[in-house]
Amino acid sequence: MGLFLEKDVRMRELTPDFSGLWIPLVTPFERGAVDHPALYRLVRHLANQGVAGFVVCGSTGEAAALSPREQLAVLDTVRSAAGDLHLVMGLSGYHLPETLEWVRTLNSRGLHGILVPAPHYIRPSQTGLIQWFEAIANVSTSPVVIYDIPARTGSTLALETLRTLPQHPRIVAIKDCGADDIKTQYLIADGALQVLAGDDSRIFNTVALGGAGAIAAGGHLHTQRMVQVIALLRAGELQTARALWRPLLPLLNALFAEPNPGPLKALMAHQGLLLNELRAPMDAASEGLTARLQEISDGIPALVAQTQAA
């Protein structure tokens, strides 16, 4: 683990708050280039709806298809549109020296945090995973949010690993896409990490059990309703939260019927928020799913009315 400086101990005592709904922003494209005007408009559209902040250049943002220069330009556009809202920057990769150099670049950006997954493809041991996260946390001046997403990285973070990592004062939260309900409950009960649901369908259960909030791609849509659900759950108002949540479930499930963010971008394009364009090897959602998404989304007001009448 190594020795931590006194200033790091103070940082743990002043841990930034990651509660609430965070939007992992899509990256709009037009004719192959980042569509910065559309990105600016999207952030402004979402910024006044009660969200805690934005995650920039995550998997929903197709960061793997963006060059480092493009990622910084995306971050700058989001910063210019987000006002006082907090920003978290996504990281990815498996070459540790390059990753650390990228973290040093980001240190000057005034981030609320960095979102860090396990190194993809190489599948290190649990000891290797601990060393990976600690090395990044040692260099970063921003808090670290662990991104536990074995479906994309090929590595599963064991419970004991996740209990070890927050001994580092900069490792303070987790985006939980591990699909392991027991592990999630233990992490919430431990209280060492702020647990954020990363799978949209698990938001209700995670926050109801004491999780801090969510980083939810579906938060681009019906944003205020999702913000309300999380706030009500954190206040213990389960019945009211459930009534708001139920109409969203069919949509949230359908959004992940094909690889994210294809379905999300298709529906956002239908709503006039951006063009339905992705970068290869990602491709647009199928016509059948797109039609289904439009039907589900258009039917949500009727579901809301039914829920209110029940």
C-alpha cells in the first residue's frame, strides 16, 4: 500500500460527495467529427434538471473511439456548458505508464473525480488490480471512482479487493456494474465506498439499500423523474419513489437490448437532441429496436397516468 501523506488523510476526511444522478454523456458526431455545438446544447439541456454532474468520455461517450486531443476538447466543451456542476472524466487502457501520464494531464482540469476501470483485456490478478488502482490514485489529484464493469474489462473485482482499495484516501466511490447483488449489499453496508449504480435497471434496488446514487445512461431521458426517484429513495420514501420508477423500467431495459450507446443515441435522435451517428466499430441500433424504443418512450405518459390512478 505504501505510506500516505498527512494531506491525503485530510482528503479522506473531506471526501467529495458523489450522491445523486450523474449523466455519462454521449458524444454527438456529425460526419465523423465530434459535434461540439450539439454537445454544448445537450449539456445545457440536462444541466438545469437536478443532476449532480456529468461523466465525460466514459463507455457511453465512446471514449475508446476518441483521440486524447478529442477527449480534452470534449471535456472543454462540457466544462463551458455545465456551469457549476461537477465533472468526472473517464479513463481506459492497459498501459500503466501512458495511463499515469494521462492522469497527470487531467490533474490541471479541476475535476471532481476520475472514473477508472480495471485494465481491459489482460485480466491481472487481484493483487495486480490493487496495484493498478493505487498507482493511478497516487498520481491523481482528483478522487478516484472505481468502475467495476467486468463485461467490458474481462476482470472481476473481488469483494476483498474492493474492501482493500478504499484504504487509499483518494479511492472513494464505485460505479457498480458488477451485477453481483450480494457484493453490492456488502459494499453499501461497509460504507467505505460511495456506491453508485451503474446498471440502470439496478438503480432502485441499489439506492433503496443505501447506495449514494447512479451513473446512468438512461438519465439522458426523463431526467427529472430519475432525479426524483433517487432523492425519494435516499429520503426513505419508497412508495412514492416506486410509483415514479415503474413507468421507466420498460424503457431502461430496452435501451440495453443492443450495445450501448446505439439504442440511446437512436432515441435521442428521434427527440431531436443529436444525430444518430456513432463511430466504428459501434453502429446504430437496428430499425426494429429503434421503433420499439420510440413506442415505449411515447407510451410513458400513459403508464404514468395509470400509475397515478392506481
